[in-house]
Amino acid sequence: MQREAQRHKLLTRRAAMLGVGQAILVAALGERMYQLQILESDRYVMLADENRINLQLLAPQRGRILDRFGAALAENHQNYRLVVIAEQAEDITATLDALAGLIEIGEGDRRRVLRDIRRKHPFVPVVVRGSMSWEEMARIEVAIPELPGVAIEQGLTRSYPLGETAAHAIGYVAAVSESELGRDPLLELPDFRIGKSGIEKSQDAELRGSAGTSQVEVNAFGRVVRELARVPGRPGKDVVSCLDAAMQDFLARRCSTEESVASVLLDAVTGDVLALVSNPSFDPAPFAIGLTPAVWQQLSADPRNPLTNKAIAGVYPPGSTFKPVVATAALATGVLTPETPISCPGYLELGNATFHCWREHGHGTLRVREAIKRSCDVFFYETARRLGIDRLAAIARSFGYGNVVGLDIPGERAGLIPSREWKLATSGTAWSQGETVIAGIGQGSVLATPLQIAIMVARLVTGRAVVPRLVRADGVMPPGGDPTPPDFPALGVSPRVLAIVVDGMNAVVNEQGGTAYAERITDPGFAMGGKSGTSQVRAISEYEHEHGLPKISEIPWRERDHALFVGFAPVGAPRYVCATVVEHGGVRGGHGSEVAAPICRDVLREVQRRDPARRVPRGDTLAQLHPLDRSPPNADAPGG
């Protein structure tokens, strides 16, 4: 009995201890549940939200590019694109086959669509065509009931009112390449576009804007269930260019009659690029939606290089347009005075070499003004010989040659001003005096872009180290013109020296015997000065010197000389400069005064009529221009 009592007492004690333990455990669990559900509920709600709430980026609207008076040169417009949603399509291959029967779908696009479908969630729309015409959209709309998974989405795409007319200056946008992906997540959006050339590229940061965000709830598969919140992005800023849309259109149409040509129109005082043309050009709009491989191949394989901005990246021997620089260097260093005579018998002998003048029997005895007017080769051979390459190169660089001149779009090339050091570094041989002589007429190793030739004359006529610009930092030009134009530093060349050279360029055009006299502007107050040039593409043999050159028609187009002209106007108070290079002398072949000078003449006459540097022109508006009308304005205007 006593043993049973002890045993019962032991069991009771154990039960009590177990009960206390259970009570403690329940209390601990209760406390933890209270902590989780009450005290830390906000934290765990947030953690749960992170699993089901995504933050999506919203692409901002790209800013516009405007001309100097506010006309749109690049803008956005609504477009319609064709997409396919794989999970809704019964047979994606059959769906693509059916679509190809309604609109053109290239084999490359087909492969891209199938690749994107494999990479993405099946509920994510994949773009089949980035843009459709109204007719194509109508055909798709009619067929959509029979094409599950096919949809038409509305969006924005880039458009260019002047089309190919301003393509090299404005540039274009296209999809982001893998090498361009950086830390900005905006660039990873599948349909985001960035600037690839021209102003679109140089001002991309301003034009791009900043992304908005959309907070969305998604399920376990990543499908959006609903939008919870939206923060709009900041649209890109509008960028005002220096271009005058009317002059850009005029210059492009005037150049359109030539097979391959580059031309630049400058405000000599401010450096504003009023028009810039490289022909042939290209349509920038298709780049935004994606070029077909066939179109890309056609553009890339064209020997006339339509994708190259030849106005800033085409390098050519400047030929006789370089002679004003040689004259300036000689006068500034005292090698010549305005009255120093040099005789031209038609050639210059130097050692065993003979250097010929373009005029077979020579020009007789000339002084610097007359030598510029008549473009005497022998005069500048001898002048360069007396100068030496070092002094000539130093002056040439101060006029913008041999360096990029600083235009605010990418792609500018520096050209070349040769020197003793350059020759030794590139060939391991010493510089020769014969090379100096050839450099004196802008041939040999001397290379320049059309922009550099224009800048040279802008600096010559103003005496200032003018720097070109394509973008206006101060917005749309006010009606009365810019109150405070840029204050460029002085060149450091005597105004008297510059005046002598400029007067010689006036004589080139406006005095009988000048090489461009036939192309003078006879309109009162609109007279231009200038300098013609012809740069050799192939060497002339001694046999050809003795027996005569072949006819232009007998020379392959790519071996014909380039034709150049650079002009300024008005002569009394120069404000505008136009430089033009017609590759290989144009469709007919010809010298600078015959082929390039008429283009500059017509452009300088028109720009003086409009006077966009000083006022907002009346009359012509962008809406009245016809970019697809390629007829050259004033092509048959008399030269005087």
C-alpha cells in the first residue's frame, strides 16, 4: 500500500512537471506568434510584398530636335506595331506563315521572333514588325480573329520631317547594342532607342529624359496581375540646332544633281552651321524600327558611302583652296610683301624634278594678290619653298587644318598637315623640299575636310579663331538675332595681311581673269568672294604633261579630280561662308570653278536673301518645304 502511494506521488510529480513544461512551451509559442503577427507584422508584410510586387521602368518620351527658329527636325509620332504572344498562339510557326502572307516579314525578322519567343516568358509580347502602314494594319485587323496570339500595339517612333535631307546633321536613333549596355537599366528596355549619330548621339543625354516607374503586382509566374502605382518619368529636353531648315533643304536640293558631294554653310561670325549636306544620303527613320539586312547591306556596300558624313569625315587634298593659307603664312612671316614679284614660266625646276603650273605657258610675273586671283601654281610652289614646311604647317594649324575643329557631333576627322616629324614617324625617311613645294598648292600629303575649308575662310575673313557649332545653347533665336555672339580669340595675324588675302579672293570671283569670274553674283549688295580648287586623285605622268591629258570621259569616275570651291559673302562685310567638294568633278567631270562654284554661288545668294544669322526670315516655313522634291533650285541661274 505504501509502495503504491509512493508510485502515485511520483507520477503526479512527473505530470505536474510535464504540464509546467507544456505551459512554458505554449507561452513561448504564443509570445513568438504575438511578435510575428503584431510587433513585426509590418516587416513581414514588406517581405511578402517584395515577392509579389515588381517595379517596372517606363521609357520617357524623347525630346525633339528643332531648327534655329523652332521648326521640328526630329520628333515623335504614333505608330502601330505587330506583336505575337506565344502562349495564345496555337502554332507559332503557322501564325508567322499566315502573317507573311499579309505583310512582308523577312527571314531575318522571322528568326529574331522565334529567338525572342524562346528567351522570354510565353505571355510577353514579341515584336514582329516595329511599324506598319495603314494598309498593312488594315489587312492584319481583318485577319486577327483567325490569328490567335496576334495583336496590334500603339506606341511612339522617331520621325524626321526633312527625311534624308538633314540625315547626317541630325543623325538617327536605333536599338541599344550589347556593347552600349551600361549601368543605366533604362537601356535594357527592349524597345528603347538611343542616338547613334549626329545631334541624336551628341545630345542623347539631354534628349533621353529620365525613366518613370510602374509598381505592379505579379503572380508566381511573373505575369502582371494589376498596377498598384505609377510615377511618370521626365520627358527628354528639346534641343535647338543652329540649322536653318529652309537653307538645309535648299543646299540639299542644290547638291542633289551631283553623284557624290559634301557642302557646309556657316555663319562666319558665330560659327553656327546653318546647313550641312553629304550626298548621297539616307533615310534615318527606318533605323528607329530596325533596318532589314538587305537595306543595311545596300547602304554599307555603296561605294559613294551614304552613311559617312563626308562634310566632316571626308578628307580630300584641298588643292588651290589652300593657297590663301600659304599667302597668309608668307605675308605674316615676312617671306613675301604685297609687292614681291615671282615669275611663272609655266613650271618650277627643283633638282631633277619639274613642277608644272596648270597654265602650260605660265602667268608671267605676279604679286600675291594677282597670284591668288589667277591661282598660279608656280607662284605658290616658290612661296612654299621659301617658307619651309615648319612655318607653313604652324599657320595652317592656326586656321583649323590638321586638327578637329570641334564641331559638337561625333565623327569629325582631323585631316593632315604634314611635317618633318610626321614624315619621319610614318615612313622613317626625311622630309624633302619637293614635298614642301607640293604642299604649297594643297596637294601631296595635305588633307582637309569640307568643314575645315569653311572654317579656314571664316577665320580669314573675321580674324578670329572661329569654332563651329551645330547646337545652340541659348535656345531658339530671338527675332532680332543673337544679342551677344561668341567672342572668339584673335588669330594673331595682322588685319592688314588678312585684308590683302581676302582682297585676292574677291578678285578671284569679281574681276576678269579670276578663276571663278563666270560664277560671280551680280545681285547688288550680294557679291561673293572665294577660291576655287581642283585636287588630283591620280598622278599626272610626264608623258601626259608632254602630250596632253586624256579626255575626262576616258578617265574612270573614281580616278577623276575632285572639284572644290569655298566662298564668302557679302564681300564688304563677310557673314556667310560656303565650302563645297564635288567628288571626282561630278557627273560630268570638271574643275572647282565649273562644278563646285555654282553651288556655292546659289547658296550664298539665297542665304543673304534670307539672312538667318540676323533675323527670323519671313515667307518660307518648314511646312512649305518639299523634302522629296529633288529638283535643284536656281540650278540654271546665270553666273553673271
